[in-house]
Amino acid sequence: MSILEQKAFISHIPPFDKLQESELKTVVDAMDIAYFKKGEYLIRQDTSPDVFYIIIKGVVQETHDDEMVSVYVSQDSFDAMSLLDGISKNDFIVREELICYVLPKTFFLNFIQNNDALKKFYSQNLSKRLNSLIEQRNNTELASFMMAKIKDIYLQPPVYVEAESTVYDAVQMMAHQKSSFILVKGDKGIGIVTDKDIRDYVVLQRYSIDNPIAHIASYDLISLGRDDFLLHALLVMLRNSIKHLLIEQEHEIIGVLEQIDLLSYLSNHTRLVAVQIERAQNKAQLKVASQNMTNMIKAFNANGMKIKYLMQWMTELNQQVLKKLYAFIVPKALLDNSCFIVMGSEGRGEQILKTDQDNAIILRDAFVYQ
């Protein structure tokens, strides 16, 4: 890219879109272009990063203890918080070949200290930064998200092994196909084994690699059609706590939709709060996610989303919030012997904006909470 193209590129990326022409030039002069292969670690947990990344092309996944936290794509940047704090709480891994700009740590920190707009942006709490980003999203992007279908997104090709194949043979096939999962054909129908299953069963439980792969596969898989909406696919994943969906056309499996690919696509359109809810570790983090739901409602409504879809979307998110909140505040003894009931419009799945609701707890027979 030429100097002018570089300036034009970063001038549309928050918070650099707030910089003056001379300030943009200073940033561009300090930037280098870097290339990273799929699978490379850019930042490791509990280390101090050396540079600030701005993605030109590719996908980067942020994880904490092997669980996904976020996905970054073109025009996303990271990780300012690690640079400011001096240490990263998460891993950042390249999931698709990456071309990016990098700013040296010393330059980045000094530039923030001497620029009021950037200092204000990075000193905001998470909720305010997310709201700021949401407000700057183009309405046409949000509209295209609402209309996007599964056929508009990249699908992982189906990779099969027979049920009697050994775990070793299946993992070899996964490695050869560079796939994070494999489909298992057998008497039980189609099953799936993911790289997480390999870790949980083979590494942690010492399941022999010479045993049949079918014994660690999950069955009764959920499938959707290629003409289903991506919003519906996300709701299905949230509702069933799954990360893979079979995609069919005329009763034939044509591919597998992975959560990381779906979130990568959606991250180009809006910062969804679903990931925030899933990753919340305490009530404060959950409150931030819950507050951002209101912003999502306003954005979807402004772009003409039908009320029934708004209700479905918010019902799923509300259920996730309540489930987490109940687990956070209720002692384990009570949690294991009770059922939390939501009534009224929220319980019926008809609520969009939060109101006071009647709730109840049903206790197991003969259980007495001390």
C-alpha cells in the first residue's frame, strides 16, 4: 500500500478516525507491515506484547484457557489493554493467514499519552467503548447482517471417517484436511468429533488412540439449510450450546458451519453481546453485557427488524443472562435443588425491553435450605 492508501485505511478505524491529518501521518510513518501464518501465536497469555496490531486481511482468535473470547477481522485492532496493563490475560492466535500493520509498543504508549482523543477512548470502560463502536457501525452493514444467509458464508467442507476407524486414523485425517472436526459415519447415523473431544478424551482421560473413534463421537446433530438466516443459526448455537451445525441441501450434507466462522462474519457487521454474556466471569461483567443488549435492540429496530425476530433474539439472550446470574448469586446447594421460573411477557418470550417481572423458585421435594 502507498502512504495515501495506508492513511485512508486507518482513518476509518476507531479511534484513529478521530485523528488530524498530521497525526495520521505520524502513525503511518511508525507502522510496519507484518505477515503471519495460520496457527501462529501473536500474543501469549501472561506475556507482555511488543506491538499493537491492525488487521488488513485475515482472522485472529482471542482465547482464554482454550475457550474463545473474541474474533478479530479486517479493520479490527488489538490489544491496547495488554499494552497499557503490561501483560496479556489471553492468547491471540492466527486462524487465517494474517497481513497486518504493527505499531511498536513504545510509540503506541507515547502517542496515546500525548493525544487526548486516544487517551479518552482507551480510558473508557468496556461498556462505553462497545457503545462507541456500535454507534459508528454503518446502518447498511447491520441491514446486510439481518438479511445474510448461511449460503453467504464460508462453510467447512465435510470430512468423514467410518465408525470403526481408530482415533489415530481420524486425527491423521483431521490433520491432513486441516480441520478442527471430523464427521463419523456409522449405525447411529452421522456423528462428530472435534479437537476439543480429542483433548478431553485422549489427553485428559487417556482414551487409547487405537480404540474406535465412534465411542467419543456426539450424535443427534442439528442441521440447517443453506437458505436459513445467519441470525437463526446463531440463535440455534446459543440455545443448544454448540459450536458446529451441519448444513444440508436436498437432504445432503454440503458443509459444516463453525462458530468461529460465524462470529468472524458477524464481527464485520456488529459487536454482538452474545460473546460477552458467554464469557462473563462475574456479575459486573454480566451487567455490562446486559446493558449493551439495549443498544442492539435500538440498532436492529432502526433497521426494520421484525418484532417477532427481535423477541426471539432477546429471549435467547435474556435466558443466557438469567441462567448465568442465577448461578452467580445462588449457593450451590440451592442451585442443585431448585428451578428458577420466569413469568410474564419475558417467560412467554414476548419481551423486548426489560421491565419488572414476577419470578419464582421451585424447590425439590423434601429439600430444606439451611
